[in-house]
Amino acid sequence: MSKTLYSKSKRIFDIFFSILLIVIFSPLLLVICILIKLTDGGEIFVKDPVRLGKDEKKFQMAKFRTMIPNAHRDILENEEYAELKRKWEKNGNKLRIDEDIRITKVGKFLRKTDLDELPQIFNVLNGDMSMVGPRPPYKDELERHFKKYPGDKKYLKKIFSVKPGITGIWQVSGRNEITFSDRLKMDSEYSTNYSFLLDLKILLRTPYVVLTRKGAYE
């Protein structure tokens, strides 16, 4: 199948599937919105950080807010979180749910069920994302990584040649058990060898990974 035909067919599938999911999950989405608002009155969706998608286009990835407002900026700039930042950086920009004091009570539940990722179906409908694709990075995440591993920049051209996905080869192959370098390599290989068969395999494996929490850093 040609690249053009694959892209057009995949877009049709993304539109159909995202609309179907929105219809099915709309009551749940509404309940979660209410719970987040009642908990602390803050924003329902995460504002930072902006992600990088196809052709390095910046976009706001829709995600339910699971932390206190401005949590991402705080860990980078607020001295109150200096110790937490050191632990975060040591663990490859990851913290376990129970050790990250920025996560709210509702947020812990959303993280442990992956429901915080559900609003990304609107990104798919909008065309910024696909159901399957590389995990969209954010700029300062890449900058920090490339200071230590500049050779990994070679993977970006392929990764940014396709739309990022809600799920992808990284998510179904180990998630947080995989180093950032290996994640970039895997996403680059997917972007080179994509096919409908590979997308279908990833989609079918995703529910098992979500339900079993395989590879989740908790």
C-alpha cells in the first residue's frame, strides 16, 4: 500500500473510531470532568507541556489534569520541589504515583486506570493525533535527553514524519520499563515500517496492557 493511500485510509479510520469512542465514553468523560472540578476547582485539562506532533507541529494534547495546577512548571522552577526534581531526573523523568506529591486524589485513580489519557480521542478527531503512532514528546523533554545522548537526534526525522498516537509500539512493549533512548528507537522503527497490520496488532494489544498495568511506573 502506498504512503498516500495508507494515510488517507488511516485518517478515515481515525475519524470513525474516535467518534465511536466519544459516543461510548461521553457519560464517563462528563463524570470525570465534574470530579476534577469539585476536587480543587482548577482546570479540567492539562495546559503544560505543549507536545510536538507531525512535522514538529506544536499542539495541546488533551489530558485530564491529575496534578496540582502548574505541576510541570513547579518541578522545573519551584525550589519547593527541588528534592522531588532530583528524584524525577534520576529516574528518567518518571515518579511513582504514590511518591509524587503533586498528584491529586482523583488524579491517582485516573493515572492507575489510564483514564487521564481518554480525552486524546478529541485530538484524533481534530487530526493532531492518530489512534496508533509514536508517543508525542515535549520540547524540553527532548532537550534534556539530547544533552546526555546527542546521538539519539537521528531518530527524530522519522518520528516526526507521522502523526503521534494515543497508543503505539512503546506502550504495548513495556512502557516505562523501556528507556527513553529505546522508546525513540522503537518509535522511529514504527514510523519506518508502519502498516495496517502493525496498527491492528498494537490496537488489539492495548486493552490487555491497560488492564494489566504492564510496564506502568506505579
